[in-house]
Amino acid sequence: MSVRHVAGARVLFRGGVPIATSVRGQMETLVALDPAELAVVRRALSLDPAWRFLREPA
């Protein structure tokens, strides 16, 4: 997997595995996600870069 070197490009990982990318506002999922997971992923990719990890529910 490769993400272009663009300011603001993001990769979201779950359990060490990349699950989605966002480059210039275009989101791409890399694994199948149900609608609830997709909403969480969209939110995570739109948040400030300081929010780096998508936590699994306990």
C-alpha cells in the first residue's frame, strides 16, 4: 500500500493493519467496513492529526 506524499494525507490503522486512507479529502477504504464502522472511520480521518489511534470498543 502506498499513500502519496501530500500534506494532510492520512492512513488509519486498526490492530496495526491499514484500513483506510484520506488524501486531499478523498477517503478510500482498504477493508470491508459495515456502516457503523465506516462512520467511525470517516470521523477519525477528519479529526485533528493528534487523534492518531482508532480504539477498539472494550
